[in-house]
Amino acid sequence: MTGKDILKFSLLALLFLGLVVAWLGFGERGFIHLYRMDRERQTYLEKITKLERENRELLEEIQRLRSDRDYVENLGRRELGLLKEDELMYRFEKKKETEKQNK
């Protein structure tokens, strides 16, 4: 084998290896695609975890609404402004910041 033959063989081998590396990296099932798929999978797993936590919290809320009368009463007072018989509610209006500064 002469020097030219070795150079041609080396260039062909290098070209072939370059194509293989490009195919492994950028192909349909390449490393970049796998990396993107893994990131997407992690995002979905985080969403699932968040939804499971929210679902547990809602189930606990439902259980409390069904069984805890004090909780229902406090919720009614806070959310709807309900009062017991013979109770009075006082409401105080907050002064705006501009009114305070003008005085």
C-alpha cells in the first residue's frame, strides 16, 4: 500500500465514522431525540405529581366538608359572610392611600 492509498482509506474511514456519528446524534432515534424525549417525560412526570397532590388535597377537602360541621361553618362564615342568629357583623372600610397622604 502506498501513502496515497492509506490517505484515501483513512479519509473514507473518517467519512464513514462521521456519518455514523451524525446518524447516532441527529437521526430519528438519535441521542438528541432521546434527550428531548427524556425532558418531555420529566415534564409529564412533574405534572402528574402535581395533579396527584392536588387530587389528594381535594379529596381531603371533600372528606372535611362531609364530616366536619365546624369546618363547614367556618367556611360559610369566611366565604359567604354568614352569621349565626343574634350575631352582628361590623365592616370597616379601609382608607385609600391617597386620602391619607392628602391630609
